[in-house]
Amino acid sequence: MRRRPLLRAAAVGAGVYMAGKNRARDEQPEPEPGAMPPGGLSPEAVEQLKSLAQLHDQGILTDQEFEQQKAKILAG
């Protein structure tokens, strides 16, 4: 019977690659509660922007008022 060393090496290499990839994913630190997400906006700021957008869509805020309030929220 003929051996297939290249096929065996490929199978072993793929298994090791996937194991390493899963291990790296599992070792990533969990974000702290209350920490800012990578985008830099806190969940509260996102909610404020959503409510501003609703007010703007309803016609309660003018374009200028909306932009001013949005700039305040984004500035922090």
C-alpha cells in the first residue's frame, strides 16, 4: 500500500491551524461593563442620538437644532 505523506501533512496542518485559531478566539479578553466600545460612543450616547433622530424625523427639531445637539453628544 502506498503512503500519502503530503495528504497526511495537510490534514494535520489544517487541524493544528483550526485549533490555534479557536484558542486565540477563546483567549480574547471580555470587555468591561460600562467600557466604551471600539467606535468610541457609549451606549447612552447612541441612545441619545437615536432619540434625536426620531425627534428630527417627526419635525420637532429643525436641521440646525439637530446638528447642534448631535455635535454636543459626539463631543462628549
